[in-house]
Amino acid sequence: MKKQDLKAGMMVKLRNRYNCCLIPSKKALETIFISDKGYQWFSSLDEWYDEKLNHASNDAYDIMEIYDLAGGEYSPADVEGRTLLWKREPEIKLKDREIEVLKALKVLGFKFIVRESKGLLVALNKTPKKINDCFCWIIHFDSNVMRLDQSLFSFIHWEDEEPTSIDELLEQMK
């Protein structure tokens, strides 16, 4: 999907997980983003987005998913009833500090990283199980757990269905 394929009424999901509806403004190439969080802002698609739908100055605004027009309704509240037209392939760019942390965790015997619903980031040596009803990951009684700096691994989210494998992240670096 390319920038020129976007149309008024489509819903986009940004990297920061906001759902936004594209609404035309009075200027031909400008679009109003209205988010499901109640925010709205003007953003020129031509000026602020490249052909790969990356935002020019803030990657939190990169377009990650695009949904259809849903009967012409300008509502970003939910993807319910909309068809996913395009989804960005996952791209993980590890920072130098994150690579160092992963290597250290591996040496210490940790195998997985998860983020709790409140943002807490932890490493575990055994596979946890996600329980959506209690908004937590259930861990084995004899698991080792280490709390990590929450600013690390911004691509790991509570919404992830599976824990993130440290070995797989290290393998992607090669």
C-alpha cells in the first residue's frame, strides 16, 4: 500500500497504537487525523509521510495498518466491521543498549521478555502464560524474574499474544 492509495474514511493504526480516521480538510492534500483517544490533528500526507508511510519526524506516527472505508463512516473508534487492507511487516530495530541487555540476559539464563498491562517489562527464564482476564502473565512458581527498564524494547506490548524470545531477537541481529 502506498500513500496515494489512502482515501478519506479509511482508518489507520499508528505505531503508538492510536486508531485514526482519515478525513479530508479544505486543503487538497491535507488530512485530519481523528484518533480513538479523542485527539485530532492536521497532517499533510505529502509533507509528513514518505511512500512507505513512515512519519518524517516521529516514528510513533508511522502508519502500521490500514482498514477500509466501513460504509463511509468517519469513525476511528474500532476496527470492528472494517477489513484490514494492509499491515506493515514487523521490523525490529534493536538499539545498542538493547543488544547488550539481551546478551546479558541470555548469559544469566533468561529466555523471554514480556510487558505487563501497566507497562512493566520483565525477563523470565521459563515460558509465561498470558491471562487477559487478570491483565497479567502467569509465571511458573520457580521462575526467575528480572524487572527491566520500561524504555527498552518499545516493540514489546501487552497486546502481544506470545512472550518475546530472547534467542529469536538475538538471531535477527545476525
